[in-house]
Amino acid sequence: MLGIAAWVAAYASLIPFADSASAALGLVRQTHLGEAVHFFFYDTPKVLLLLTGIVFLMGVVHTFVSPERTRAMLSGKRLGVGNVLAASLGIVTPFCSCSAVPLFIGFLSAGVPLGVTFSFLISAPMVNEVALALLFAMFGWKVAGLYLGLGLTVAILAGMVIGRLGMERYLEDWVRTMQATQSADYAGDTLHWAERIDAGVAHVKNIVGKVWPYIVAGIGVGAAIHGYVPEDFMASIMGKEAPWWSVPAAVLIGVPMYSNAAGIIPIVEALIGKGAALGTVLAFMMSVIALSLPEIIILRKVLKPPLIATFAGVVALGILMVGYIFNFAL
Amino acid sequence: MKVVKVLGTGCANCKNTLQLIAEVAQGRGAEIQLQKIEDLQQIMSYGVMSTPGVVIDGKVVHAGGVPARAKVESWF
């Protein structure tokens, strides 16, 4: 309770804090430097506070949904229903890209269809609480909601396409033999509320402790763009008037970049402030987070090249559609 | 002597888990043989889906994240 009260009080004093912090440095908002510094002192605590709140809630939610439970729910589900369920569970199931492969095999070996497994594997990293918290903090609930909806759509459709293509033969051979041997289930712990709260706090320490330097650095770069780059500078390159190829270009640039949502979103916010179109920027963001070379290299251990190429191609196509839809709709 | 295996593909959390177990076991004077299992096929054979996982004498006692210190202490 004390924590919640402190959180609310801190959130209410964001603007006075930013004003007094810039004033203490002797800066006026009308100058380039003053604007940049004010932006930094307002955004940093705001984003960190919201992130802490949402990550805490997710940490508590995670104690209810273990990967083992998710797998049991998805086992034997058909394409379609299974894909929707898998993508949704991807949001709330604890997931770390370093366990992507064990999870992948664990799902398949329990009889979760390949296409359904992919829906989970696409949704889990892309639609995560850090991305949603940051989008909410910087663009409001509408954009966060759109990102959630479209991210789920991409995960569901991509999984269904992969499932329809029947690419099971492109799994590495040892993975297929693994499917036959049923493994013992690990029963999750039954927890009390105090332990669930502890888990939430631990999650905050773990996640926020890890991403805050990226966020501060990202907001720093964002603040510089905010203060110094002229208005509408991005409009010609990434804006609505930009040529049609700006969305595919943004996706292509995004793939080799490996960053988490934490580092990329503050920069994205600043770009949009300078006239970049939301769809182009979101496409860029999704491709940075959902399609990364390191993840593809890990997946190569279990997938043969044609399946990897299909996975990357289908997801990239979905992201492209999201980019165009956003640009035309808004 | 207990045989303790930490299952993980080499992420930071796996290393932290390994270190934590070594620390706690030493602090309690428990004799253990600590192994790190990085081979995917071996990890999968325990049915663990989220790493790091911990196996003591062939039994999975923990999976998915660094275990809490209290939990590790209960093992030794």
C-alpha cells in the first residue's frame, strides 16, 4: 500500500519536478538547450514510473501463468482458435528470448501444432509489457491499444499461414525425434499472495534494473532530437508524403538492429514529434523487436533454412501491412 | 553428495543462478557437485521449457528464472 501511495504522489509531481530541475540549471524553455533539458527531466521519471507500475503488475500476473500451464492450454488445439489463444497467452506468459528454443521444442513435444507455436513465439517478444508500457507513457492508450491489437493480428495470421504451409518437415531432425518422447511435467508452485507480490517486486528489479540505462540513453537522444532537429525534418523521409518504399525500408533497416523496446521507443517518440508517420515508425519498431538476427541464429538450431526464411518473410510481411494500415488510417 | 545441474543456454540469468547455488551451498557447508548443462538436447530431456532450470539428483526442482535465495537455501 505504501508503495502505491508513493507511486501516485511521484506521478502527480512530474511537471513541477521538470520545471524546477530545468530552472535550477538556469535554463529557459524557449531555448534549444532548455527545451531539450526540460523534455529529458519530464520524460525520464514519467516513463520509469509507468514502466515500474506496469512491470510490477506483470510480475504478479506471471505467477499465475507459467509456460507449463500455457503449454497445457494449447496442447492439441486446432489452427485458428489455437492461434488466437497462443498469441494472447504470449502477452502474459513469462518469456525471455534466451529460452525461445526450449520453449519451442517443449510446445511441439506436447502436441501444440507448429503454426500455433509460432503464433506464441511471435507474440511473446513483440507484444510485451515493456513495449506497451512505454507506448502508453509516450503516446497514450490509443497507440498502445493499436499496437497491441495489430501485434496480436500479425502473430495470429503469421502463425496460421505457417501452419497451413505444413512445414513440419523443415524442423531439424533431432527436434522431430524429440517430439515422440513425452517428458515429465514439472508442477508449478502454489503461491500465497505475499509471494506473488514479492515476485512482482523481483520482476521490477530484474526488468527495470536492466532496461533503465537504455531508456535514459534513448530519452537523451530523443531529447536532443526534440530540442535541435527542425520541425518537419522527418516528414520528407518518414512522413506521410514520403514515397511508398519508406515502410519496407524502415523494416529492412530494423531487422539487423538488435535492441529492446526500451531503447527504441524514446527515439521513436522524438522522430514522430518531427513529422515522421506513425505507421512507418511502428513498422520500424516492430521489426527491430520481433525480427532480430540473434534470435534467428538461435532458431537455426531447431529450424531448417526454408522454415526460418518463411518465418522471417511472413512476419516481415505482417509488419509491412501494419505500417501501411497505420499510415493510411491515421 | 548432491549432484546439482543448472540447465541453461548461457544467458546472464543462468550464470547468476549457478553463482547463487555455489554461494549458498558453500555458506551452508553442503557438499555438492555443480554442473552446467548447455546442450539443448540434454536440457530438453528434462522437460524444462523456461531456462534457467535446476535439477538436483535427477529431479527438476526449479524452472524459469533465477530462484529466490530462500528457495535455494531450502535445497541444502
